Amino acid sequence: MAKVLCVLYDDPIDGYPPEYARDSIPKLDRYPDGQSTPTPEAIDFTPGELLGCVSGELGLRSFLEAAGHELVVTSDKDGEGSEFERELVDSDVVISQPFWPAYLTAERIASAPDLKLAITAGIGSDHVDLQAAMDSGITVAEVTYCNSISVAEHVVMMILGLVRNYLPAHQIVRDGGWNIADAVSRSYDLEGMQVGTVAAGRIGLGVLRRLAPFDVGLHYMDRHRLPTEVEQELNLTHHETVESLVEVCDVVTINCPLHPETEHLFDEEMIGRMKRGSYLINTARGKICDRDAVAAACESGQLAGYAGDVWFPQPAPADHPWRTMPHEGMTPHISGSSLSAQARYAAGTREILECWLGDRPIRDEYLIVQGGSLAGTGAHSYSAGNATSGSEEAARFKG
């Protein structure tokens, strides 16, 4: 029997299940690159249901308990003595989401001698100390591509929201006003602007493809250059450095993973290289941007706006400056947790569990760490070494 510890975000304030806006969601069989969507043997949920919260349980309870395994689900993940820490010590499997990350630090891994598998229900496993996982022989897997397009759509929404000054204009209506001059005083057309992405993997390339019809100049920086035919198709300009990209772009979107090389990549100096009045979008990881440098740039006007849904730590404290700085378009970490995405990452999590519990190979594209080293195509974005980038600090934080 295996003990599976699953850390999920809290239920809706008004109770579970919520009232759904739609009766069904489109069914996808493959992602844009041809990779098949998750293929578990079965699922015990209806696609489109809220699965990522505690009562949703990722649709796993019936499957696991019918096979004699134990499932523990909690949202209490941070601070000394959290339920996550208490239950971790004898767990075989840990499941977490990037949106509500259970920080699996070296210290916590050392406290869990039975731990063999860490699954990210989503994409982005920087909340796991990958080096400690390698040293301890723990397999780390994530549901590659499950919500990449979800995030890309969120990025495009945020770009348009900032450039067109949508949120302040909407608030004028909510407040009973009608001052058009106030609504348009910070509103511009995206057409003709130069837009760049830091990293052009599944999410970054998805953003570029969705922006191409807007008649913008498209730029990207990535250590893995895109094929020539893709560059020509989208009329892309490749940059060798982030510095080169930010100096020419009006809008910069961050789509790279968090690791030691990208932590605080956008600090005061990098933001100072950007055009005055440019826009910065971050749906990657909060620690890629220096918190205080971003707030200061929004105050000074160096940035015309900052939008994102990633924070550090998560959940963000009530006094986090990004909540109250001017010209922000922040959301909780929701870009990859649409109900459509949840159906895919819940199915992918079950697929990984079916393989692991059945002693069958996990899909190569899902693997991040296996057998003491980085493994699989899923590891493409990661580096050996401590990839938690401050998770020890976040693990101690209790909001």
C-alpha cells in the first residue's frame, strides 16, 4: 500500500461544488506539437469540474482507495508544523500544484525516508529541490504541456489588458462613472509595438503564435534557438541575450523556468534597460522578478504596467507591494488552472500514478528527475543543482 499526499488549494468560499458556467468543455486529443493529451486507463470525474481544490481531490480518491492505497489531501502546506510536514514523513508520493506549491525542500525530503515520487499536477517543478531529489533517488514528474496554452492565452489577455488600460476603464463603469478621458489617458494600440518573450518553449511560442495576427514585431530569446522555418513563418527576431531583447521591445513577457540562473533576472538594472513606458508580463515564476524593483518601476513610470499571476511566496502576504502598486494587472496564480487545464492535469496525474503503481515506465515527456539525474524530455528546461530558489524561506512562511 502506498500513501499519497496531495496538496491542493482551498475550496470556494461559497462551498463545493460551485455553480458551473458551462455544461461541457472541448475535448483535445493532441497538443500543437503532436504530443497526445493524457491517456489514463480511466478517470473518475467529469471534465470541466473543479478538481484542483481540496474537495476536488484531482478525482483520485476512488481510484487510489479501490486499489488499497491511502490518499491524504490538505491545503495546509506552509509554516512549522503544517499538515503537509506532519503527513510527509511517511508518505510514498507527494502531489502538488504550481498554483499552490508544496515546497519540497532538502530538509523536508530528508524527513521523508519513504518518499519515492513527487508529481507536479501542472508544469513547473521549481518548488522541488531537484538536487535533493536526485541525491535521494526520488522520481520527479510533471504533466508536460497540460496547461501551456492556458498560460499563453492568459499572457495575451494581460498584454491587452495593460496596453488598452482595460482594468481602470472597467472600474470607472463599476463605480458609476463615465469619464472617457480618464479611461483612455493610458490606452494605446498594440498594433505596431515590438513584443518579446524571454524563452520560447511551449508557452513562449504559444504566445508568439497568438500575437502574430496583431501585426506586432515579434522577438524572442532562448538558449535553444527555434527552427528556421518557425522563425520565418512568424517573422521572429532572435536575441542572444535578454539585455538585447528588452532594449528594443515595448512589451516583454517572461516564460522561462525558475532556476538559480533566472532568479531575480529582472532586477533594477535589467528593468532600467527597458524602454521607458514599456510593459512587463510575468506568468512564469514570481522570483524571476525582483519584487521591490518592479514596484519602484511602476511608481516611477519606467514601467507603464506590470501584470502577472506568479508571486513569492505563494499565497502572497496581504502587504505584498504588487497588490497595491500603480498600473498593475495582477491575479492569483490562475493562468494554468482553468477548468479546461484541470481536466488535463488531473488525468495526467492519474496516468503517472497508474504507471508508477503498476511498475510501468512513466512517459518520457513527463519525467524531470529519475535514477539520480535529470531525465526525460520534461527536464529540457531544468539544470542540476538547487532549483528551489528560496523555497526554504517560503516553506517557513505562514500567511
